[in-house]
Amino acid sequence: MLLPFGLVLILALTILIFGLPFGQSLQLLFEGALGDKFGIHRTILKCAPLIMVALGTIVAWRAGMFNIGGEGQLIFGVCVGGWIAAAAGGLPAGVQTPVILIACGLGGALYAGIAGWLHAVRGVNVVISTILLNFVALHLLSYLVRGPLQTSAGTIPQSEPVDKAVRFSILDPQTALHFGVLLVPVFAVIVWFLLKHTTGGLKLRLVGANPNAARASRIGVTRVQVIALMLSGALCGLAGGIEYLGSSGILFDDFSPGWGFLGIPVALLAGLHPLWAVVSGLYFGALFAGSKNLEAFGATGSALVYAMQGAAVLAFVAISRFAVRQTEEAKS
Amino acid sequence: MTKRFGPVAALDKVDIALYPGEIHAVLGENGAGKSTLVGILSGNLTPDDGDLSLGERKLSFRSARDARKFGVDIVQQHFMLVPAFTVAENLALFALGDSSRVVEHAREIADRLGWNLDLRARAADLSVGALQRVEIVKALMSDGRILLLDEPTATLTPNETEDLFRVMRRLREEGKAIVLITHKLQEALSVGDRVTVLRRGKVVVSMPAQGVSPGQLAVWMVGDTPPELNKPLRSAGSTVVNVAGLSIFGERGETVVDNVSFSLSAGEIVGFGGVSGNGQVELAEALAGVRGSIADDVAYIPEDRQRDGLALPMSISDNLLASARNRKEVSFVGVLVPFKVRSWCERVVAKFGIKTDSIDAPASSLSGGNQQKVVVARALDSEPEIIVAVNPTRGLDIVAENYVHSQLLEAKRRGAAIALFSTDLEELALLADRTFIMSGGRLLQGDNAAELMGGLE
């Protein structure tokens, strides 16, 4: 109940600390995010990759695998997708789209699998391995768009665009809202179903909640952990794939503005619940969409959103810890 | 002193007196209240009732630091050293105030005790015995009045143990009051000047050690000697599990289970008794397949329901499903069918009398006894061929305990092979067809319960 109120309060405080005119800022934010068709579509486009990465984060974190490598998995995913796109040019467009998308997902899964393998075989801490692999993926992309995948046309470091027919169809040409965003709620429901209503999801949650208990129930803990991490990577790869085939179909250095990181707070604010991740993603998507309007006040627009995102997650985590302690005390 | 955790009194009006120049052995089974006593003496816990005093002076420790300042030094059961640091660095880390004299001071102490301590070695490279020597030197550096040793011999070799006792006697001569927490009778009698036996939070006896027999101590620790330890084999069927020459090694390569052989037959309950910490849990885990699978149809009731049994934040139904997840009553090709799950869980909750408002409530909302029922229920409901249970009635009231016992006997009647690990000899006498006593990782068979209690060789 308190959550929406708290979020607005934190937003208000952040605006005050940034020293922006209060009423005007809120109004601009709102108009930029939800004021008209353009705002609403912008919000939806912004939230799609955030929600997908959040779903990936949820799958891994619920299994106790603190994957911080969404960014790397997303980027490695689109690298594989880009490579397949370049190689599969001869296939019919209707086949290419799913093939590229699946390649992105598989790429993300394989990349997360490296961290999973290191964890299983050498006991390497997943937080560290996934963080470090982010940098490897970033530089791999940077190499690819200057080398093997660089457009034949020119000297700009970017890939050949994917053919228009292969990309997602555009729902609204004015705002570039594309068909791919519809996949996001579908994946949210799939993840929710997997976690809540399958034996695999039960195993995953048990491993995350108490690996000893999982072991005593004869669950292969390491196996489940690695699978969870790879599923997480797949969802992050798909986040990149949806964006890749939904926008211009071009890969370049700054293809991802940090979605792989920004999705983590979205997952946390959703309490690691896949369906709430849609709501939490929409909220942050709206803030990012709206913050474009604040750039009238200088470069503070999106900085404000980042600051507010961090503050909101910290507050949320602290409050939920507090709530847990309250109930425990009430019990004893 | 009295200390309660929820409704349970871990210590119930316990009186204990420490004298300078005396080694005071505190004996008790797991759960007898030893750790709580250590916690209070070391300032980590505050008693709910009762007080501490030195002569006429009342003491109140608000933190471990207070206790240290007053002069209570502890050698913890688990080493409190930073593995990547050298011995000298570890000592400096712990020193109160001035750390410049640490090396000199440590060397003085080590010399006095006749030890050769390599201060530049990394803690990670030291043997268990050497780590313990570091811990003792660390404790002695603040030169307190009271030295608490919490189960110090658990991981030591016999030679290292002997050396530790030599040093303890030495420190006694220097006038320290030494408290030795242990569950090994022989140790208490060989170094202790005075023994105090705790059972279920109460002092059973506190007296000079001289003239006390090990058998008498064992009886004080576990209660009355059971009337009959070995029962004739009843109606056992074919052999289900055959264990031959099984040894298990601990993390540091020490032998925890030592060349053990036995068999389990359908329709019998084999008991494994003895003071805990003598290899029971390791053997149980090996049997249950927790340490690598041996059979498909084993149900396991682990010793510690909170650590190894339940996922506390998850719902009661999820916890029940943990081992029943693949059964036809609840799932179909990997999908948990909600209405089936609900009716199965509700049936199990009713059958085993688990008291809860909703199967969707987290397992942490249950009382200890009801948590245990969840663990027992999910193990027994599937009618497994083999059951491995470790202290399955710990923390249960009489009614629940009787229920678990009747369920185990029912499983036996059905033809299950049951390995029952219990520190409660009465429980074993009641249920087991034959009983082994585990001591130092080995299986002993005999009829004098007191003589077979752990630590006696």
C-alpha cells in the first residue's frame, strides 16, 4: 500500500535535492511519460528491455545466483544474433526473425553459462564473474562492429542494418512502437508460471531459499543453479534481441545504454516477483521517458532518474528488511 | 541465571561458581544449554533473570567487549582467525589497544607454555592443532582472570589434546579460573577439578570431579539408563542396504566415519546412538544420499530442521512438495497442478496434525514442533523403502513425539528399512531392533549404555 506513495515521495525529494522547480518538473515528467500518445509509446518502448532484464534477474536471484552480468549477457546475445543475421541473409524474412531472436537468447544463455561453469567447477563467486564478463562482452561488441560485422558501406563503427522485413513490424510509424514489445508480458507470464507452477521452478526456489534443505530433498543444487543462471542469461539476451529487431536493426558500441544494470533495481523493486516486474518496469520506463522533457533544465534529466532509482531501491530493501524483523519480533 | 528463547528456557535457574586455580568442566548433550552458558559468560547474551558477580561486586556485560575488558577470554569452538592473515596479524587484529608489542608478547606466552609458534605463517597454512594454539595465545594475551574453552578438542588429535591439557593444568597453576565446555566424559574427568552437568537447561549436579565414575556422569547427562539396549531382531526381511567398510573424511582430512560395516533389512529399525558429533550425521547423510546418491527411494529426516530441513521463507505447501514434487498426486509432466497440490497438502497437514491456518503461510510461521512435523510428514507420507532419520523427535511435545514414533513403527510394519540416529537412548530402546553406538566414527555394539557413551575408548 505504502509503496506508490513512497515512490512519489522519493521522486519529490530527488527533485528538490536537484534544485529543480518542483511543480514544473513533475508536470514535465508526467507529460513526457503519459501526457499523449508519444509519451505513452515512449514509456512502453523504454520499459521493454528493463522488464526483460528484470525477469532474467529474478530467475537467477531466486535461485541464489546473484547475476550482475545482465549487461554482458544482453550484449553477447545481440552479438550472436547479429552474427546469425549476417549469415542467414538468404532465408525468408519470416524465418529469419525468430532465428535471430532465438540466437540472441542462446547467446545470452551461453555467456551466463561461462559464469555458471566457473561456479560449478571452480567455485568462482557469480557476482564477480558476471560483473567481469560484462566488460569482455562490451569490448567484443566494439571489436565486431569495427571488424567482422562492420557495414561494408563506410567507416562508421556499426553493423549492417537488418533488413526491414526481418525486423518487427511497426505498430505506429509516428512513434516507432513495434510489435516486439508484446513479447514482454508473454515472457513475464511464462517466467511466473515456471517459477510458481512447475517442479523445476519449485526446485529453483528451494535452492535459493535453503540449499541445504534442497540437498536433503535430493535436488542437484549446482545443476539447478547453473540452469537458473543460463535461463537468466537467455532472458537478458532476448531483451537485447527484442531491442535489436525492434529498433533500427543496427549494432554499435553503445547499443545498450546500461539496460543490463538498470533492470536489476526493477527486479528488486518488484520484490523478485515476475508479474510485479512488469509494473515496476513500467514505472521506471515512464520516468526515463519523462526525463527526456527535463533536459530543458540541462543535463540533469536522466541523472535525476538514476538517482531516484537508486534511492527507491535502497528504501525498498531497507523497508522490507524492517518489515521482516517486525513480524519476527511480533512472533517471539 | 535463566535465559529463554521464545517459550523454551535454554537455561533454567542455573547456578555456577568458578574458582581461581581450578578447571571447571561443564558437561552436557547438545541442547543442554552449554552454548547459552558460554554466551552469557562471554557477554554475547544477556540473561533474562539472575546475575553474575565477582565476590560482592555485581557484573553486567552488555557486550563481548565488556566481558573481555573484565577479563573473560574465550577460545571459541570455531576458529576466529582470518585465513589470509599471518599469525601475528591475526593477533594484532584482536589486541585491545596497543598492537605494537603483539609479537613480543605472543612470543612470551608461547615460550611460557612451551610452544614454538611461527608468527609469520599464514593462518590458512596451519594445522588444526596449531590454529588452536594461536587461539589460546590470542585469548591469553589480554591476561584475564577467566579462560573459557568451548569444545576445544573437537578437531584435535589425541596428542594435541594431551598437549592442550598440559597447558590447561599449567594455566591453572598460574591461578586462572578455567571453564572447559565439553560433551566428552573422559576429558571432563581427566582435567576437570570440578564437574557440572547440564541437562535440558538445568544443573543436574555440580561437584568435585574426584571419585566420579564415567558411568555415573553418562547417566546424569542423558537421563536414566534405558532398561534394554539390544533387542532381538524381529521379523526382518531381505537386506535392503549393505554397508561394508565405509569411511568418510572431513574437510580437513580427519576421519569422521571409520571403516563402518552393517546392513539394513526390510522391516527393521536399526538404531545408531552415542553422543552427537561422533560421525552420526555424516553417516546418515551418506545413507540418505545427500553426499552422492545411493538409492532412489530414501526418505531423509535431517537433524536440524531449520538448517537442513526447511526453506523457512517459503510456504508450508512448497516445503511439503520439496521431496514429493514428482508424485502423481501433485504434478503432471513437471507442472504442479494447483488443485491437486492443495488437496494433497491439506490431506498431509491434517494427517500429521500440523497446526496452521493456511498451507500458504511461510514455514517460519510455524512453531518448532510443527516445523518438525512438516519434515517428518513429507518424509513418511511417500511410504519410502528406506528411511534415514536423525533425532526425528527433537523439540517435540509428548503427543507429537508419540505420533512420530508410531509413524516410524508403522513404516517398519509396512516393510521399510529404517536407520534411526538418536542421541536419546530411551528412544532407541523403545524403537530399535538393534542398536549400534557410534564413538569416534566407529560402531560399537554392547549392552552397557553408560560404558558406550562417546569419548570412552
